[in-house]
Amino acid sequence: MKRRHFLKSAATAGAATMILPEVRLFGAGAPNNKLNIALIGTWGRGEAHFNAISTENVVALCDINEEHLDFGAKRFPGAKKYVDWRKCLDQKGLDAVVCCSLDHTHAFVSNWALNRGLHVYCEKPLANCVQEARVVRANYLKNRHKLATQVGTQRHAIENFNRVRELVLDGAIGTLERVSAWGNRQLPRPGYLPAAGEPPAYLHYDLWLGPAPYHPYNPGYFSGSSGMNCLQWNMFWDFGSGQVGDMGSHTMDLAWNAIDAGLPTSAEGKGDPFNPEVTPVKLETHFDFPANSWRPEIKVSWYQGGAMPESPTKVIDLNQIGHGAMFEGNKGTLIADFGSRILVPLGNRADLTYYKPRTPETVIPPLGGFQQQWINACKTDLKTSCDFEYSGNVIEMMLLGLVAYRVGKKLKYDPEVGRVTNSDEANALLSRQYRDGWTLDG
Ligand SMILES: NC(=O)c1ccc[n+]([C@@H]2O[C@H](COP(=O)([O-])OP(=O)(O)OC[C@H]3O[C@@H](n4cnc5c(N)ncnc54)[C@H](O)[C@@H]3O)[C@@H](O)[C@H]2O)c1
């Protein structure tokens, strides 16, 4: 049996029976079972993946900046080099892709990779509009019996995420009613950068634009430090979704991990006056979610850029928590940031007798390395914490909030079909126009 088929059939068997022991078959000492990985985006966030993927065979590198491509090639000298990710994904013998290119290419790369039978780790955010989120999630669901996916919300591995989930599920705040998440990063921009010179020879600017509408070259889009350059372009509608897809992906994950939600049935939003070029700095969006097996209907909200939920008590100033989440129940409130939490029992019935802490044996076990979880999943049971269903739902809700903000009224949403039932204007904003030659689901 060929190595690749062995990997795939082992993964399928794992998915069917859920008992495939991962370490014995695919331990670090089994070099033939290494994944053949393509890394797309070989500098910046891409570098943050060098160590994790160096345990595997990195056989392809792709970057539209040839200097960055050479930077990646110094670490992985045996890999083939590409400037166009579409050609890279057609390299024979690939098993998996790590995508660290720009937000407006994430859903494209992910769809193309899934369609070619490749496991995908995609940096956050998974999509740049509601339709992209739905297409990539649907593609994943079709392939989940054979492919592992993970969205790059690596903070999910912080054990505080587990403690927060336990407190909410186990009733430490009574019955859950409302959930909020917020972030205070503010990057005001006047508009797209003006034309300024020609792109340097090593930079394939047309490929950088990719499916996005044309905007003239300006070195300002490339002037950030490694791993932070996304802040130079992610506020512009055609390249990103501002803080919604940036810190919103991480911080809403802290909330989402504890609420077992699917998709909302409504969305509304308000914030800075609409700017057709730049996403809002100040924004708040609100959503209704149906009940599930352990909680009633809840309201979920996102706040950014100075908009904030109200603190349950004057002694806690939520503004001191830059990126946080708050869970309000009928007996108390839980406030958390990525690494810590505060439980605030409220009222004279909140004596905590209704809540039984877990024992060391019953706490949710640590996830371990976040990238490693995906690598293991590719080889064994295909299970990850932030797969394209979970993270696809989070980003679909967040991006629907931006649509509601633009339309300026409360939208009714049919999550089954992904349509707004009370606004044609909103439906037109669920998808994007792409430049000729670029196919979302190719
Ligand atoms: N998980 C996290 O904590 C985290 C942190 C930072 C950035 N990110 C995400 O990672 C992504 C990259 O962010 P960054 O700050 O490194 O951005 P960046 O602008 O520095 O781009 C990263 C690399 O991708 C290359 N690139 C751009 N377009 C490409 C394309 N079409 N094909 C191949 N390569 C391409 C760039 O030349 C660069 O080398 C963003 O989507 C961002 O949201 C995630």
C-alpha cells in the first residue's frame, strides 16, 4: 500500500471506530509516517509554524514575496518553491497544507486544498464574508471522514479555556442567559493607501491582491514587523474584516468554547459611521441563539474599539481587561481573559450550593500543543478543537454582524440556508465579488 494511502485509510478507520491508537502507529520514531506539508506564507505568521511542522516533511513553500520565500527555504532547503498557491497545491504527493497568507485568500486556499484531498491548518480568520465561511465549512463536512482541519486560534490550548467551559457547563453562574466578548485593539485608517511607486521585482503584487478588487501598490501594506504585518492591511474591507476577524477570532473563541452554539437566528450591529473603504474601529454586534440540550436561548454579543458591555458590579472595571469574555447567568457572572477568570456570584440566592466543582479526575484534560493536535489528527482520528465546522460557525456569526452593522437594522437569519429573511440589501452583502480568474471553490 502506498504511504499516502496508508495514512488516509488509517485515518478513515480511526474516524469510523475512534479507537485507533495514535502513538504506537505514528510516534515520532516512525519517520515514514511523516506528513508531506506545503507551507503557504513563509514569513510573518508562517515563521510561527516552522518548529511545529519541522517534525514532518516540508516539501513545498509558497510566498508571493521571493525574499520571504528564500527566508522559508533557509529553514526547509529541500522544499519546492512557488509564488502562486494554486500551482503549489497541485504538487504531487502532498498530504497537508498550512495556510498563513492574507485573510482574503484563506477560504480560497482551504477550499482548493480540501478539494485536492489535503488536510488543512488555516490561520484565522477562516473567511472574509458569510458565503466563504459557509462554502468552506460545507466542503469540510463533506470530507470530515478523511481530512483534519484546524483554524489558527492557538490560544484555545490555554487551559483557562477548559476551566471557563467547566464553570459555565457545571452551573457556577446558574442558567446561562447572555454571553459577551470584547477587544480593545484600535487601528483607525483613513482609506486605502494611495498609489506610490512600483512594486519591487521580488514582490508579485498581482498575486498578493489575488481575488480582491484591484488597489494600487503602496509599500505601506508591507511595512509591518514579522507576524504583525497583518495590521497593515486587515482594516480594509477588500483584504480583511478589521478586529472582527483579527482579535475577534481569538476572543470570541474563548466565549464560544463554553456555549455549544451553532448559528444565530438574528443579528444587529452599530458603531462608527460606515466607511466604504475601512472597517469600523468601534462596533458592537448582537445575536440570538436557539436553546440547546443544556441551556435555554441565549444572546451573544461582540464589542470592539471602545464599545463595551456593562460590568455586573462597580468593583470590576471591564475596561481593565483588553480582550475578554463575560458569561451572565441567573445566579452570577463569570468574567475571563485568555489566561484567567473571575467568578462573581450575585444576589442573596447565589450561595454556590448549586455548584459542585470537578475533581482532578473529571476536569477537561489539557489539549496539548495546538498545531501538534492537528498533525496528530491528520495521522489518526481527524479530531481537532477548532475544525472548520466549529470555527466556520464562529466566523460566520462574526461576519454576519458586520453585514447587520452595514444595513443598520435587526436582521432575521435562516441559518439552514444562510439567507437573511427580512433584507435583500443584507443578502447582497453576504458574498463578495472576485477578480476575474479567481475561483473560491476550485
Ligand atoms: N494566530 C495568530 O495569533 C496570528 C497572529 C498573526 C497573524 N495571524 C494571521 O496570519 C495571517 C498572516 O499574517 P501576517 O501578519 O504574517 O501577514 P503578512 O502580510 O506578513 O503575510 C504573511 C506572509 O504571507 C505572504 N503572502 C501574502 N499573500 C500571499 C499569497 N497570496 N500567497 C502566498 N503568500 C502570501 C507574505 O508575503 C508574507 O510572507 C493573517 O491572516 C493573520 O490574520 C494569526
